[in-house]
Amino acid sequence: MSIPARLSSYLEQRGLHYEVCTHPHSHNSAQTARNAHVMRQQLAKSVLLEDDEGPLVAVVPADQMVLVGVVARMLGRKQLHLSDEAAMMRLFDGCERGALPPVGMAWGVETVVDETLESMDAVYLEVGDHEHLLRMPHDDFHRLMSSARHGHIGKLPMH
């Protein structure tokens, strides 16, 4: 699969630079990082949340989990909860099940990003399938996420 047209035109309109990286098929973000030989903290993982106000994409490093309560308080949204894959498939045309790009803005979906991703030299982004990533330099990732809300919305899981 190629990059969904909506995503590629969104990136091109903003003059953002990226490199497409191919990796063996993966089923989750941890496996994607392993297959692509990428540090999990450099891979932007997307989680679809929703409430009565609509959908929201929360983006954290792949080695973290989204703190839904923190996101809800940050945005003043009391009933925010994890969405299901059926909602993802309805909203994100051109994407495969479970491969949500961290660029909800390209689909008109509000996006919140964890600040720790901004400290990386480069960030890797899912493109909507299970075999490709975009490698984006820090400055371009910063420009890409300039319209998103930022905060400490992720946490390393307890082992």
C-alpha cells in the first residue's frame, strides 16, 4: 500500500520532508519498532479516543501508554474513552485496520501530541498500513504538529 492520498497531500501542502521506510509486516507498534529497527521512543503511536464531542487522536511514543484522564482534563472533555477499530475505519479512509497515522489533522480530527516526541532528532510515523513508516526530521515533525495541542499525555507502563 502507498501513503493514503489525504496524508501525502497534507504533508506536501506544508512542504514537509520525510523518507519512506519499508519494514516486514507488523501487528502492533512494539513489533513495528522491532521490524523497522527503530527505537520505540522515536515511533509515534496513535490512539483514537472519543466522546460525545467527537473523535480525537492522542499521539505518544510507542514505548508509552496514553493517559486518557490527563488528555480529558487538558481538553475539558469529561467522558473521553478509547474508541474502537470500526470508528477508526469509518474516519480514516485509505488506512488499514489498526494502522492509524499520528496525523489526525489530515482527516480533520483533533490531535494531541506528547511533548517527549518533540525532543527526538527524528520521529517515525505510521502511514496507514503495517509495512511502511515515514522518517521525519525533528524540524519537520515540529512543523507538522504545530497545530496540535501538546502536553505530557503518555506514561511508561509498569512492568
